Amino acid sequence: MYKRVLLKLSGESLGGPSGKGIDEASLNAAAAEIAAAVREGMQVAIVNGGGNIFRGLQGVGKGFDRVNGDKMGMLATVINSLGLAMAIRSQGIPAEVFTATPMEPIARYYVREAAVKFLESGGVALIAGGTGNPFFTTDSGAALRALEIGADALLKGTRVDGVYTADPEKDPTATKYDELTFGKAIAERLRVMDQTAFALCEDGDMPVIVFDMTRPGNLTRILRGEAVGTLVHK
């Protein structure tokens, strides 16, 4: 059903149970899921968050201004992408890190055509550094890159199995949406992606699937067209 996707992973998902640092088991599990999807002929680009290392808003009020805090957060996403790229290569799948600002020789500077060509050759393109600008989240960066590369869908891998009326880890009465519209998600301020990311996807008619990345096989099931997680659409 989906030939090319943009997979958004939070930094915390690579941090294991604590959500801090880089957990080897979590890193390798994510790499195995991604490699399995690529072996089935899928084209997978990835945008990582950096919250397991540093989140720009953390520094506000602690001696960091927002602009420099966000720059540190962008570098955290590069660290995560380098680690995940190595784990994917260990699965026998080519992987390259592209960055929103020039960082050669650490990673390749992101140029849309180069990233797409790499995807078409069977490699995984990890697009790091957010948008390259402060005040934008990695969710917004993921939405932007999904539209740029012509993805069929933006997949947001989380630790829960979809979008709920409230945080299911805090509210036992929360109920899951199988699907909903961007308008409803924005109106009800469902905090799965930020409002800018939702607005970008709505304007570009980019469907978003929110799913549990920790459940083995979920990524491949989605790419086969199975109903997994919550579908957000126009």
C-alpha cells in the first residue's frame, strides 16, 4: 500500500525504558524493524527526535536562550541518526545520514534529490538536524521532509498503539481513535504531533499513521496495508 514513507521516531524511543541516552537493545530493535521493511521493497526515510539527549526547551530558564537550546537539540538528532544508521548497516542495509546544515565529513548535507536517489537505490536516508532552524520541532521537520521527498505517508512510531482521547498512561478511561481528521486533531489539541506539523500535513494531504513502534512487525504490517494504530487524514 505504501511504497515510500517517512518514519518519525522520538529520541526517547531510542533511550529504552528510561528514555535517556542511547539504549543498545532499543536501537537494534528499531534497526531490525526498518531493515525488514526495506527487504520487502519499501523505501524508508527517517527523522529522529533528540529528547533522549537534549531538548531545546529544557535549557530555557537554565541559562540557555531558545535559539542556542534548539541548536543543541538539532545536534542531538544527528547523534541519534548516526547511531541508528550504524545499527541499520549492521542488518545489511545501506544507510546514510543527511543533515539540514552542512556537517561534512560527519554526514552528508541534505539535498532532496540526493536523498530520494539514495532511497531509490535501496538505502535508508536518515534526515537529521530538524529543519535547520530554531523554533521548529522535529515533528514539523518530519512533516516537511515527508512532503519534500514525496512520501506516501508519515509514520509516527511511539510507545502507544495510536491516538487516544487522553494520555492512556495517565487516564484509564481514555479511548483510542482508529482514524480521525486533521481538523479534529487540531481542534481537540490532541498532543501527538505539534499543531504546525498537523497543519503542514493537512495542507499537503499527507496521511499520518501513529502506531506502536515497540511491537515487532508493526512497521511491516503498515507498509502491507494492514490497519495498525491510528490514521489521521483530511
